[in-house]
Amino acid sequence: MSAIKNSGTKPEILMRKYLTQAGVRYRCNSKSLPGKPDVSVKKWKLAVNVHGCFWHGHKNCKNFRLPKSNVRFWREKITRNRERDTSNRLDLEEAGFRYFEIWQCEIERGDLEKLDEFISEYWKARGID
Ligand SMILES: [Zn+2]
């Protein structure tokens, strides 16, 4: 699983392209930030994670169906992922970050509202500097 996560999943690659095209300069998987967010701009305290709908248990999403076998194993695994997501989010927010959680299915259907918000926060922050 970690191999899959670190290689950059497709929605993550699409997101990076989108941000690059918008002129955003960002870092990927910064080790100095809680949970190594997929994309972050430390200077402007912005961070984004794209969550796979299955691994992170996206509620009411067609991509998330608990497998029929080993139900307990999967439920516990996904619950742990969600708990980690929450704790990383709180750590980032405590450090003063604006944090954006984006779902794989949003990117896949071209719903880029949160990314647009991220981009506008980025330019707003840069304007102040
Ligand atoms: Zn989803």
C-alpha cells in the first residue's frame, strides 16, 4: 500500500498538473509537515491531500464499497486511515495551515472547486508579501 501511495496516484498527478498550470509553486510530500501532505506551500501555510475514496472510506461514494470478505479487517484498516487523516488535519490546523481535503472522485469528475480555492488562497497570500 505504501508503494502505491508514494508513487503518486492518478488523481494526485492530475491535481499537480492543474496547480502547476495555475502557476502555483508547491512541494510534494514535505517531510517536515504532519502526515507529509501530497501538496503543500509551507511559506503560505497551505496544504492539500487527495484521498483515495476506498482507502480513506469516502462516505456515500460509489468508489467506496467494503469488500465482502475480511470485512472486519477492512473496516478497521479504513477506520485507522480516517483517524490518521483527522489527526494530521488537526496538527496542520494547529500549526496555522489552511488544509484542503480533496477526494479522488471529485478530481475524476472534474470538480475542482477546492483546488480553485487553494489557488486563490495562494495568490492572495503572495499578494500580501
Ligand atoms: Zn469519493
